[in-house]
Amino acid sequence: MTTVYYLNKGKKTSQQITFNKQELGQLLSVYSQRVAKGEWRDYAIDMLGDSAVFSIFRHAHETPLFAVVKSMGHKNRYEEYTVFNGHKKLKRTRNLSEALEVFNNILHPVSY
């Protein structure tokens, strides 16, 4: 007879952080506006377990221009959103709409 060993028995499993349908709609709305202007070209979504990251690229072969990170706040009591430009933190808030307002204030590239 075979004995079954449960490796995760007794371990507390944490819930994976993901973007929901409404959040993805908001992110893709901002993204599509900038794609239409020719400013952004590509995006990536990463689920890292303890956070979800929406990365925005100017070109597919570069590092991301911006990253919107969804993670759990203080002692896992609430979700928070942080917008990064490289390693620089631009905004951290509990509301995704407020976090995305950062993109309204960013200077747009000028082409001649």
C-alpha cells in the first residue's frame, strides 16, 4: 500500500495577488491612450505571488519605462498600488485611479 505525504499540510497558504477585470480595464485604458499617441509600444503583466506588476515599455527590447505594482499594504490589511519610473517611486496609494493620475502629469516626448 502507498503512503501519501502532503508537503503543504499545516502551512499557511497565502493568496496570490492579481489584477481583477476592472483594474485591467483601467490599466489598459491608460495604456491604449499612450499607444495611440505613439509614446508606448508594449506591456507585460507579471504575477509574482506577493505582488502583480503591469510594466510599460517604449520598445520591446528595453527595460520598462514604468511599472504599476499591486501589493498588500501594512500587515496585509489592504491593497496598495505603487507607480515606479525605473527605481524611482512616483506614487503610492490605496486607489488605482489615483495611482494612474501620475500619467496625466508626465511630460510627453516632442517629435519634430
